[in-house]
Amino acid sequence: MTAPHRTTGWEYFITKQNWDPNAPLARSSFELQPFCSRTDGGQMPSFEVSIDCNVPYRTGYQVILGVWTIYDTGNAFYQVIDANMKP
């Protein structure tokens, strides 16, 4: 990290198996519950953060959304990655 912040936590979401990749990406494209999360309770993270997650079974093109929630503001950082899931 180039600028660590006191952290509430981290959450990771994945698109639903039958989402439409040709439609605009929306919150409704993702599962409601995170498949992985970690609570940091306001602690300052180190400059490298590693979180082990078990990614749910999916096939085909999927998107994974990571949310880093900052503790002392109403802000969060969002990052998405494209994933080609093979059975």
C-alpha cells in the first residue's frame, strides 16, 4: 500500500453464476454475501496485506469485487478483477 488507512475490514464478492456479462456491471450482478471477509477493527494494516480466501465454484467469465472499508471515514476502496473460471 502506498497510503495505509485505519481499516474496518475487507470483503470479497463474486458475480452470480448466471449474470449477464453483456449488461452493465451492477451491484445486482454480485452475490449479496461476501465469499470472504476479514475484520481489522480500526487497526492500521501493514504495507502488504494477504488474505486467504476460498473462491466459490463458478464456470466461465466472472468478476471478483474487493472492498477495503476505511475505519475513521465513510470511505471505501473498490477493486475488481476479471476471472476466467475453469471447471
